[in-house]
Amino acid sequence: MPDLRLPRFGRLTRLRAVGLGLAAAVGLNGSAAAHPHVWVTNGLVLVVEGGAVTRLRHAWTFDEFFSESIIGQYDADGSDTLTGDEITAVHDGAFVSVADFGYFTRVRIGAADVAFGPVEAFTASVENGVLVYQFDLPLVEPIAPGTEVTIGVYDVEYYVEFMPTELGVTIEGAAEGACDTDLFEDEANAIYFGMVAPFTVRVTCAAEGS
């Protein structure tokens, strides 16, 4: 599998760090300053079983300065790594409240939202000097084969900018060519006063053997 955490657009911020947790940063008054303040490159994997999409797997790579703020607070032993209790502390102190924002993930079939359950398999790490979150979002109901689904990862307040990797999305568990994918800028759901069309991926997977 290719490395999904390599940034596509090279837009790692040179701005100062804002806040000590992603949810805290997003919770600040957006009218007080220009946007965005935090940059994330998102490696997105769709897990497919029997042609049905069952979960989303995220890998969020943060910009240098936001990474510095989190690592500086939670890397208790100063090792430039995160392990054990440090990862738990990152989860509880800087990640868990992101649930209030739906993990910035919007899954739709047509105009209807698709629900997902609690996060699974969360971990935090330091890779090439920057912070990476990895976690799964299991869908409450699998998306049936042949169903077109759109998946957008973005902050509607545009305090955080999410950028896809060059692949846009990777499929796990389906035969090569079984899923059609299309990465596009979603002008129909533009954010930040209609000025930003968030990147969204359109996916349709065929049933096994079809």
C-alpha cells in the first residue's frame, strides 16, 4: 500500500500554532482572525467487504506548528515519539472532542447523511517530525454494492483545512477495478461564505464477482 500520509499540495503551515487541541482550535471564534489556522493532509481508506463499504480509515497529518503544540504538551518524556500513556493523553485531551464536529467527515448517499459509529483503533504518532492521527470510523449500516456514495472531509467553519492525498482515496478489500472513484471540488456544498469548494470523493463499488 502506498504511503497515504504524504501531502499532495505542500501547504504545511508556516503560521504560529493555535491552541493545544484540534477541538479547542476549532472552538475559537472564527470571526476573530483569518482562516484557516490548522492544516491537515488526510489519507482516506475505504474498507470494503463483499462489495459493501463498511468503514472509513483516516490518517491525518498535521502542519508543523500545530504538531509542535500537541507534541510539546503530550510527549511527556521528550523522546519525540508518542507511546502508551502519551497516546491515551492525546486521545483524551486533544482528540475525543472532535466527535462534536462529526470528525469533520460527511458521508452521503444522494442528499441523505450516512451515520457512523464510535471511533475505533485510534492512535497518534510522530512521523518525520509532525503529528499523525490514525483511526477508523465504522459505518452503522454498510453501504450496499452498486450504491454511489460521496465522502467529504472538511471543517464547515474553515478553521481547519483538510487536503486529500494525491490518491484521493484508497480502497481496501475490493478487487482491482471493482470501485470507481472520482475526486472533485464540491461546489454544491461550498463552505466559508461560499468561497471554498471542499474536496470530496465519489465512490461506487461493484459486488464481488460482478
